[in-house]
Amino acid sequence: MKLPEMTPLQFLVVQLLFDGRKTTGELRRELAAGGLPSSATALGKLMKRLVAAAFVERRYRQRPGHGNTVCECRYQVTDLGVIHWKATRDFYATAPLPPEDLEMAASEEAEFAHLDRPQRKPLLDRESVRKCEKLAEPMWREIRARD
């Protein structure tokens, strides 16, 4: 089985371009609205990789702005981008489900699976602190008893 050439984030950005050409700012706003990483640097690197793979085409357009001419970058999905988007979708859609009798290891995060990652992190951090405190409790009792 061959792995898809698109990462999940690339897959999402290409899908966002199905609505038509978009500027970097428009893509950043849409990613941020979905709670995804959208810094200018990260998105710039991602878009550079998509252009290099020929999944996306970059065009520049000059427009007036703030008293001078601004060069605006716009992206459009390519035919190759759509082909690889479909291949990536098919790869994940046809993956077999785990067997019903699968024995799974318990994870801290499973208890918080209904929350998204930003909501889970502080809870997991607090839970980790509580566990550490509980482990250290006997040691602290012993130290206090010596004093």
C-alpha cells in the first residue's frame, strides 16, 4: 500500500482552494477559523511545498494599497493537486477498521477525546501535575517528618 503524497494539512489547504483562487490572508483566516496553525511563516512554507509539488499554482497580482502598490499572492489548485487530493481521500477512506475484539492500551487523552487538542492540553497538563503530586506525596511526608 503506497502512502499518499499529501499531508493532512496540505489536503485541507488544497480542499480550501476548491472554492477558487485565494490569497494567503484568506487561507490564513480560514485555517484559523478551523483552529489550525496559520502563522504567516508556517503557511508560507506549506504553500511553497505545494507549489514545488505542482499541487497549487501561485500567481502575483499588483493592487493599490496604503498609498502604494502592493504585490498580492494568489493560489489556485492544479489538475495534479486534484488528482493527489482524490488519491489521499481514497487512501484514508478505504483503510480497514480495527477488529471489534482489538485489545487497546488506555491513554490519558481518551478521557478527553470529545474535546479538541487546544481544549485537551491544559486538562492533560493539570492531570499530569496531579499525578506527579500524588507520586511525590509520600516523599514530602517523609521529609516533613524528619524536620
